[in-house]
Amino acid sequence: MKHILALARRSLIISLTWCITLVSAFDIISSLSIGTVLRAQKKLYFIHTSNSINDGRLSESDAFHGAGPIPTHDQAQDPESIDLITSLHLSSRTGSILSEDLIEEQLSRYALDEVWSEDFMDGIAVSSTSGSGKFQIDLSAVRWMKAKGIKTLYHFAGSLIDDNNGKFFTDKDVDLQGIALVQLSPVITIPPGPFAITVKNTDAPRTIHDVYLLVPDVYEAFVFGVIPNGPGDSWIQTNFTFPNANDLALTVNRDLHTPAQYIPILSRLRSQLEDPDDTTTTMRTLLPLTGKRFVVKDIFDMRGVTTTAGSSAYAKVHPIAKETAPSIQALIDLGAIPVGKTRTSQFAHGANSWEFVDFSYSWNPRGDGYLTAMSSSSGSACAIAGYGWIDFAIGSDTRGSVRRPASVVGAYGIRPSFGSMDRQGVVPLAEELDTIGFFARDPGLFHEVATLWQVVPRYAESPVKDRSVFSGFPSLLYYPYDHFPVKNPMAQAIYDDFIDALCQQLGITKIPFNVTEKLSTYFPASGFSQFKRLSDILAEYHSWNVVGRPLSELHLDIFGKEANFDPVPQSVFSRARGPSLTFEDYQAAVSLKNAFTESISTDLFRHDHESCSDSILVYDTGMGGAPSYRVKSYNSYPGASDTQTVLKPWKPAILTENLQYVASMGGLVEITVPLGQVEYYSYVSGEWEALPVSVQLVTRRGCDEMLLAMVKELANRGIVKEVMVGKASFSQFVW
């Protein structure tokens, strides 16, 4: 047993200072009313003691009610003790005997998990789902536990086979040799993996708690982490920071040397069932995304935590969310685990990195570490590119905010068909353009999450979904020769090889065409610049009237002064509140958008009964194989791209440099696919670095399932692959 410090209640944000007390093999970092942080070797763990797995309740005394004064040490709870334990499972596959071989076999798999380690060997808890749900203990298991120094064997009421003489062993000569045998109740089955058991005193019942590994957010992708607040789908936001530590992680910000925030993550082992057909357990064993971790762009509500929308003023005047956005709850209901909220540009208005004020811009892990991550979902993009402990990341896409970040960090990303996803509980930007998308590294998981997410009740009835049963893929591939070739010949070679493979493998015909000439008939008389301006009006007018104006009025009413905004929304709101942008202007923009949506689905992406759409469009929404930097002055380096997230009103808009507007205004589905990487010389690092190369696949509205199936088929054939985390998206410079 490890005696720990008393727990002390703190405010809504869990912010920890460095405070070590050496206890046995552990350093106690800090203790809170909801849990304890401890350090074992080089790892930090958080024990969520306010949530008990085996009673399913969050006691009133431990409930987390929101911000309040920090209590004195005298107000803390009574000391308790903790065992770090490992949960093992017996099943119909393994049999009903706990043996050394069985323990070793399970722990060999556990060793691959990020959270579990040999620190969790104070005790072993055994659950059995085989046959009668009972098990016996073999002599080899006793010897193994004794050799490992395990002091306690936990079991659940009625789970041990009793020979009526109090013996639970396969041989009458076996005994536990001093290992305590402790029964846990009530009758439950806990998932496999690492847990903590706490007890107030020797006579009190033992309770089981989740244990989180604390991992550093070195790329500053997060606003905060989240952990469950009881069984009612509510959440607690965390900010585990250790400002006085000199041996813990710093962010990659070389100028400030800021201590990294630590994010709590659960073990993936709870998704590794010994018997996939078993349905007797109380955990979410049959949910398809069990064990998958994801992050949420901070414009989505999550019950119990703040939505900042990238704005301190917004966070101050809006109450804690009372409900979780249906789109996020759907993923939770599928078994996925949210681990935190990611940074966004203010109110999801696209902004250049040097225009972030209230919350600093996240760091793109690729290349020299100073590349841009582009648009408003950049926090989620940096998280998926930087952290292997995240499986997918939620963003939003209005005019490119998933697609462009995905392309520059080298990840899979999707803008689904407009109208196909529920947008309740999401801070809006443009009602006529907003969609909900996500990022992933693995094309198989990308396909799985996207298809599951869109067939959950509420999405399955989407009016835009094409319900045809398709048997093939589109026969035509539109190749815009006024857009290609891109700047970097090596990047163009990657595109050429991919398009050749796509056409040959899937029997598609490449159709070179002039996209500017083809689409110009759908634009206003003044051309694409006016088309783009009307698209921007859809965002500016709606964002000001639905978000900016109410926020400004509420902030003035509460604080007696105007709210401060970052430069981009400040400029947008200034235009929207003036006489130059009227409701009639907004209506005209809506009319043009609707006409464009209808025309492009009739003339360019025609319906096909066998393939949903007769065609797809390919293009590059990245940098054409040239680096673009988060520091404005760096973009003057030789070979750098001057492409910026926000195209200034005075700069002429060119269609071939802004093809992401086609899917936005046409309501189309579009997927970003990472293909490979090229080398570039970095004047920042003085080294040759890797730069991602990605392609966009666009098709008819409602044909999401077909386009997703195409990406999956390309992965099955080895044409596209899983990407890595860190500086390079692939191990070699090939697609």
C-alpha cells in the first residue's frame, strides 16, 4: 500500500504546482478532491478517485461543482491508501485456470500499451467470463506473483471455485504463500488494464478507479484536457501544469521555454477482449470505437466544460455547457474517448498564425517545426500529426478548415457533404457553409470512423445522403491543367504517379480540363473574386449577427466595456456591422450559393446509379511542395510559399489557388489524402527537412460513402498508406 497525501479541492481548471513527497517508489506530485497525481520513474499518472468503477457513483462530497476558492490544507479529505493494480481476464479462450503462462501472455500484450507499466504490480485483479464465470489458481501463478513481489490478489464475489474447504487452487498442496486474497464487491467485471484501488481504512470497502497517464502537450495543440465527471456523460476540464519543475517537458516554443500542459489519457487495453463474443460484462465491449481516443476542436460543446471558441471574452460570458454537441456525443456513444479540446482561431474565422492573440497558435510537428498548420482547425491537425496517443481529431470546415490543415500536416481529412451532419452545440461561422469533419493518420480507421459517424441514427436520415447501392467507382477523373503542375517538380511527380495508379487500378479515365474556363459560367460577371467575396459574406454576416453582436452586447452589459477580438474577427465584425453589408447582400450570397450547388451537381458531377457520381476532381490545396511558415518574415526565404490562410480583401483572388471554395459553395464532399513528402532546405534549422504532399479528392454531394470506399480501396491496394507522427509523415520520400 502507498499512503498518499490528503485530497484538496480546487477550481474548475485543475492547475497543479510542483510539490513532491517521496512515498515508497512513487513521488506524490499533488492531490485534489477528484484525484491524485503521482510520479513513477519517468511517468506521471492521475488517479481519478472521485469516480468509482465498482459502485458506479460519484459521491456528493467528491462531486466537482465548478469554480470556487482553493481550500486550506485543513479542509482536505482524510488520507487514504492506494494500490496500483493490473486487471486480467479469463475467458472461454483462455480457460478457467489462472496460470503463469496466462499471466505472461496477457502482460506481453499489455507492455505495448502507453499507460500500463510494471508500476501496476501492487496487485492483480482477476475477472472470469468463461463458462460459469469462476476460476481456480494454479501453483505456477502463485510462484510468479511471489517472484514479482505482488502482495494482493483481488477477485470478485462468487468468482473463485471453492471446494467447500476454502480452497481455490488446482492442487490441494497450493497456498498463496503470504499473498493476500481480497474479495471486491459488488459483482462486476472491470476492463483489462491498469487501475487503482483505494481504501480509507482497513475496515472500509475498497473502490476501483481509472488511472490516466499524463502526457505532455509539447505542440500546444490543446486548450485543456477532459476527464469524465461521473456516469452521466459530463466532463471535467483539466490543466495539469507543473511550472516549478525543471525536469518535465517544455513546449517546442524555443523563445518562451513554456512548461507543457499534461493531458490525461486512459489505457487502450479496455478494448482488448479475451472473448469478443462475450456479452456478460458491464463495460462497453461491443462498441466499435471502444479504446479509440479523439480530440475536439473548441467550438463544440461538451457538457460540464467551457467552450472558448478561441476567445477569452466568449468564455467569460457564456456558461458552462449543459449538453454535449450531438455530433460529439455520437462518437462517445460509439465507444470513443475524448481526451481534450484543441485550439482554434477565434470563432473559426481563418487567421494567419501571427494573428492569433487570445490563444497562441499550435505548432505543426512537420519539417523544421515552424511550418504553418493553416486554418481554424489547426489545433486538431497539429494534435493528429504530433501525438500517437490520439487516433482521430475533430474539426470543422467552412472554407477549408479541415482540408487545408490536413494537407500541410500530411493527414487524412474530410469535409462531408453539406447538411449531412448535425451542427447543434457548435459555435457557427456560416450557416450556409459549415460542416463537421475530422483528421486521422490511418486510412482504415479514417474510413471506419467516417462511415460509423454518418450512420448513427440522426445522420442516417440525412436528406443529402445518396441512398443508391453503388457497385463501382466514377469513370472520370477531372485533372485541372490550369492548376497543375505545382511549383515543386518533385511534388508534381508524386501527383503524377498517384493519378496514374488511381486510373490504372480503378479503371478511371483522366480528363484534362481548364477548371477556370469550366466554372467561370457559374460565377458573377466580375469573376471568381466576386464569387469568393459572396462566399465570405455568408460567413461575415452570419458570424457577426449570431455570435459577434450578441457577445459584444452581453460583454458590455456584464463588464461595462467592449469585448476585445483578435485581428481577423475584429476586421470581419467591423465590415459586417457597417452599412456596406446588408441583409440583402446576405440573401444575394445565399441565392448564388444555391444556384452554384445545383449547377455543379448537374453539369460537373453527374449522378450515376452504379458509382453515385460519374466523376471526381483532384487538386492540391497545400503549398505545391513549397514550405509556408508560421512566422510571417520567414515566408521571404528563398523557395518559401507566400500562400496565407487569409486572403486579404485587396489581393485579387485566383480560382486555381483557391479551389477549396468549389466544395464549400457546392456543398460537395471532399477528402484530403496524404501521398508522400518532398525535401526542402530550411533556413530555420539549416537542414534538409520533410514537407508533406497531399491530394484533394472531390465529388458529388451525398456521395460520401463512395469516396470513403475509394480511399479504403486505395489503402487496400497499397496506393495510400498510414502516416507517422513527428517531423516526417513517411519514413521514405516516396508515395
